Amino acid sequence: MEVNVNYRLSDKQSNVKSEGEAKSVLDEKYLTLIVEFGEPMLFAYTDITGIYDHDYKIDLFLGSKQTLNLSGLGYQYEDFLFQLYKLRNELLLKYLLMEETLVQAAFEAHFNWLDANGQLNQSGDCEVRLYETALVVLPQKGEPIRVPYCYISQTSKADYKLVVTNEFGEKFEFSRLGEKFDPLAKGLSDAFNKMMLRSQETVKEMIPEADAVTVRKLAALIKDGRAAKRKDIELLSPDFWRRLTKRIKEAGMRSEYDYLNSMALTDQVYVGVKRGLMGDLTGSYIWLLFPLRDAKTGKLSNAVALEAFSASQDNAQDQEKGETEKASLEENTDQKGTIEEETSASGKATYFFRIKPRRDYALAKEEEMNQELENFIKNVNRCMIDINFRREPIFLPEDTLDSPKYVQYRFAVAKMPSLKTLRTLFIGRVIHSSFDQWKSDVTSLLEFNNKSKDDNEKWKKRS
């Protein structure tokens, strides 16, 4: 799209650096200003941290703390503004880690987003899209909003309004859908049911003799990335954990599991099931959180280990076969962060997170830590679901994020509180090579975490 505009570029002190008339061009990645007899100016959509429109003027707030003001668009003002938002949102779907298998799109609607107190967060026209694991709202004037199915607690239809409520008390009201009302309601219902069926299939494969009621209850606890406590699962089915251990052995990770389990508060271990980002190509995987005990006191330490492995028996066997050859490559490239782990989720590394700031942990009492653990698990679980369990943006060091290859992660870190939280809590990761090497590195990481007083310091493998 090309539109003639008046522009003014100001620095953070509101000093005008450049102004005049230009031809504004919008494409898939950039807003370009072409000035007659002057140098063109290129602005990436990811450079734009905020958009404010008023009195037929558009203020673009840039990451460099500069402000670009556009005016004089005339009758093309709204078309230009909506096209700018649309093109930027398509890019943000990727940069905010929302991209996955698209199921249905192009549901034009009006939406209201209400917080837990019933206060209006945002309102306006939008496009609603249904992805494999989440509903996404693309506001006509605003940034994408992702609503994971696993957090939807209630959906209702009344007076041609579709209302979606999540577990945090937020409500999303969709209206003015016209003939698309029933298709959206059906599509959302189908997507939610498919998510639940995937979880039920995983449970049924694990314990084939379980009755339908038990399968449904277990699946509800661990649906699409939700973490459930071992104690709660065993109340429903003591067999599930025994079969889970068997599946871990089939995945070639029994020694690692036994070691982590021996150090953990076993009744506080959590498990969940997650669909891979490539759908049927990667299938589902099982992930666990191990709250680790302090080796000296036996009390809860300031470290929780995250481990994952394929839920499919066939994939587990393939994983075991390929693990050795992958490990060598990963070990050599670990510090550069050049290995992507987000698609296979095959347990190629164990991730460690701290529960509290290190100085606070030294002063914390046991009861306080036990309560803190509950909050930590909920927080980390929600953060992982927010970023769709991508792990690479968690462990990449700051200097690596400066590489053009990882520009989307740099933007995500700046914009997503969930990713910031995970990177803050992240201690380090230990690659699965040989068991002895893995165990030695785990010991090294935990010793480092006990000694370090700097929350920004991350563990690095000894050369």
C-alpha cells in the first residue's frame, strides 16, 4: 500500500530530527518513507513498540525512543491505519511466539475483553482465528491476543454473542459475527474437544485398562501443557505413574529419571502432556517438573528441573536411537545456542529454574518455601503455555539474541512478560550425552546455584 503523508521524526527529548512530505509504503515487514530528493527511511514493524491514533494523525513509538508522527493522509487515513495494524500483527504472530497449525480463520467480529473485575481491557473490531491449541484475537487496532484452550473454563452462547471465560476470570465477548456466528462456535467447540481427546488418548495409551471416567479426569488434569501433581494423579490412578516410569524407560531415560526422582520431593513432582508445534509430525510429549531437595538438609532447594520425552512409544524408540549422535553436536554448539529444541521436544536437555531470588532463599523458612513452590509451579506452567513451550528463547544468552538470526526472540523478550520471567528464573540446561556426563553436569549446576548470589548469573558447562 502506498500513501502520501506528512511526517515528523522526533527524538526522546521531542527534538525534531527530520520532517516533510513523503510517500509511505507498507509491505510485509516494513514501513518505508520515500522522500523526494532525500534518503529513504526504513522502519521495521518490530521497531514499533506502540501505535497511537488521534485526530487523523498516527504516532508510532519506536524502540530507539524516537517518535514518528504521520499526518495528512486524508480519506486514506483509516485504510492506512488498519493496513498498518494488519501487516504488523501478521508479523507479531511469529515474533510473539503464537505461530502454530492454523485450523480456521477469517471470523470478522466485534470483541470486548474484560478483566477479572469486569473492567474493559480492550474493545473493537477484530479477526478471530482458531489454531490447534489456542484462540487468537487480531484486533483491527491493537496487538494479537492469545487465549489457550487449556485455560478456557466456560463458553456460552446467547443473543448471537459468544462468550469465552478463562480460569483467571477474564472474559472475551464476540458479537456482530453474522453468518459466521455458528461456524465460530462450532469451530471453537471442535478445537477444544480435539485438545481434550488428544490428552485422553495419551492417558488411555498409558493405562489401557482404565475406565472412561478415570481417563477423562486424568486428561483434564494434564491437558495440553497443564501440570498436575503426582499426588493428585495417584489419587485417581496409582497405575498411571508406574506406567509413566515404564514409558520413560522405553524412551532411554530411566537413569536420568531415577536420579532426578531420588533428589526430588516425590509427592511434589508434576507432570503434563503437550502437543508439539508441528502437530502430527512431532506428536505429543510428556514433561515433568522435579522440585529438588537440598542434599545437606533434605529440605526443598532453590532449584526445579524440567525434563521432557516423547509420549509416543514409536517416537521414544526413535529418540533413543538418535540421542547419542545428537548429543555430540549439541554439546559443541550449546553456548552458541544454534540448536533448536522447540519442535521435537524429545528431552535432549534438562532445564533448571530457581524458585526464589538467591539471597531471599538463604533467609527463607521451610514453610515459606513450600508455599512458594505452589506459586512457582503455577507461574512457570502458565509462562511455558504462553510461549507454547518453545525452549530456545529461554536459554539463548543475551549476546546471541543480538544476532539477526534471533531477531524474533529479541522482540519476544522485550514484549512478553512470560518469557522475561522464564529467562530470569533460568539457571542453565544440561545436555543429554552419556549418563555419567549428564550427572556430573547436573551436580556442577546445582553447586553453582547454591554458591552464586547473582540472579543474573547462568551456569555454563566447564570446558
